[in-house]
Amino acid sequence: MTTPSHPPAPAAVPLRQDARTIGLIGLAHGSSHFFHMLLPPLFPWLIAEFGFNYSQLGLLVSVFFVISGVGQAMSGFLVDRVGARPVLFFALSSFSAAGLVAGTAQGYTGLVLAAALAGLGNAPFHPVDFTILNKRVSPQRLGHGFSVHGISGNLGWAMAPVFMAGITTATGSWRTACLCGAALALGMLAVMVANRDALDDRQGAWAHQAKGGGSAVADEHPMAFLKLPSVWLCFSFFFWSTCALSAIQSFASPALQTMHGLPLSVTAMVVTGYMLCGAAGMVVGGFLVGRVVRLEKVISVCLLASAALLVLVGTGWLSGMAAVAVASVAGLGTGLAGPSRDMLIKRASPPGATGRVYGTVYSGLDLGFCLAAPVFGAMLDRGMTSGIFYGSALTLALSVVSAALVGVGVAARSPRPAAVAA
């Protein structure tokens, strides 16, 4: 008598194998955030050479995020069709081309093309990264993979101003900095190609989950989730919080230079400090997620504290170096709120629609970067230096309102504990 056979369970994945994939994805994601900041640290030098104003330069940021935002939705279908790995290689190649075009640009058109190429490279990273992580990393370590993914993005943002402004100051040429950025992307591509076996989303212990995966939870239209208010509240949260980030990344350095007369090589450190504090906050915030029920309260306290620090910087009461330090520490609050934000969005997602919800919500990030840069650039052109920090604080406060409304909706849908009989 034969006994029915069952498919063997996947063998345990060695830690080293998971760590290798997580590390490579973290490195790749860090490079994508680095190229968000290819041009913004160079704005003062571009103004000196070409006579641009901050409104024109803000439009370069808009070009980047329009292409990135539209491309993010489209690239998900491409990743499903051809696999994540070749799309990752293409993205890094686009970054290298962006640095080369920026370094040889002779005017505004060349810089627009460089911004477009960088946006094209940035577009696939969320579909690529999360596809590879979900298919290659074992479930018990997947949370660590997501954590490294988020922290590496902040580190990429932190590295870019120091790298770009530092090389420009040392060599006296912003073009050299752009060409070094191109070389950096080329080096990243070489690392990924050399370790391509760890990035193959068609194979691996968990790749079977993509083939036989779960069935649909509900027989409804794939776009039905768009009717949920919580989805658009999450979208608005990303939009407003990203407006604040855009202002700090692109304009905090020249604003502090104007307010306090500090050299750009010093004020550029505010973005690095803000991102490093944000990364440290993410580490701590990851422990808060499992200990707090009302996540919107964590988000509100942390973001309002950051907003208060930015208002203090905007008043001009602080000395130059103190203003740089306080603006940097404001990043700690946004980092602390990050893991709670992601978990709140997950709780607000209807069953079976998590991926679609995250795709829609994250497009709020691209829209925030796209629209905020020209607005804050125009403020700086009109001498409203304090407005950079006041505006950032205001948009953080608006994001708190969105998060609070999402939290109320999640709490209302959660089962309540039964009353205890007297």
C-alpha cells in the first residue's frame, strides 16, 4: 500500500545566503536614493555657472519624479514579465548615463535630460527590490530585509550631498562630481552582475510562492480598493510628508547659507545629518511597532516634534551651527515614525490588495517630490528663507492629520474585546 506523497518543504536557507541577497538589495536601493540627489546639492554651483534661478532648478526635481512616478506603475508589469534582475541592471545603467550626461551638460536642456535619465533609473526600484526580497529571502528574515532596505535608502540620501558637494569643493568642478557619480553607478552595476546568482528572482527557496501562491480573497474588481477612503488618506500622508522631505533635501542647505553666512560645504551637512538621524530613528522605530496598538499616536508625536524643531530653525534665533544641528535632529522624528507608518498602511489595506495599495500610496511620494520642489524653489527665489523650514513644518503637521484619520478608521474596523460580565 502506497502512501500519498507530499511536496517536500523548502530546505532551511543559510543565514549567509539571505544576508547576501539583503545586502545587495540594500546597496542597490541606497544607490537609487543617492541619485535622487545627483543634482540638488549642486544647485548653487549651477546658478553661478549658468545663471539659473531656484524655480528652474526645482523643475529638474519635478522632471525626475514625474518620470519616476509614472514609470513605477509601469515597471511593475515589466518586472513580472521579464524578471527583476535585468530591470535592476537597466536601472543602474540609466544612473550611470545620467551622471555622464550631467557632467557634460552645456545648459538647461542637458540637465533636464540628466534628470530624466535618473528618474528612469529610479522608477523600477520598489518593484525590483521587493520582488527579489520576497522571492529570495526566507520569511523569518524578511522583516530584517525590509528594515535594511529602508535604512539603506536614508544612507544613500545622506551620502549624496557629502559626495557631490565634497568633490565639487575639492576639485573646483561640479562636472567632476557628476562624472564620479556616473563611475559610482557603474561600480554598483559591476557588483550586481558579479553577484547575479543571489538576485535571480526566478530561483530560490521561496520562488515557488510566486507560482502557486494564494488565491484571491474576494471576487471583486482589481481596482475596487481605490474606493476606500483609507487608501487616499495614506496617499495624502505620503504626499505631505514627502513635501517636507523635498524642502529639506533640495533647499535647506542654501537657505541656511543665506540665513547664517555659512559655507556651502558646511550647510550641505544638514541633509546628511537629517538622513543619518532618520536612519537611527528607523532602527528604534522598528521596536516600537510591535509594542504599540495605536500607531498613529507614535506617528503624530514624532512628526510634530520634528515640525517644532524645524520651526525653531526657521525663527533664526539659533546660531549657524546650532541651526544645522537642530535641523539634522529633526530627521530623528521622521525616522521613528517610518516603521509605524508602513505598518499602519498595511493594517489599512484590504485583504488581497496589499501590493496594489502600496503601489498607489507610494506614488504619493513621487507626487510630493514633483510638486514641492518648484514651490519651495520659488520661495527661496523671493528671499523667503525661513519659509523653507516653516513650510516643512506645516506639511509635516498636515501629514499627521492624515495619519490620525487613517488610525481612527483602522481602530473602528478592529474587533473590540468582549465585555466582562459582572
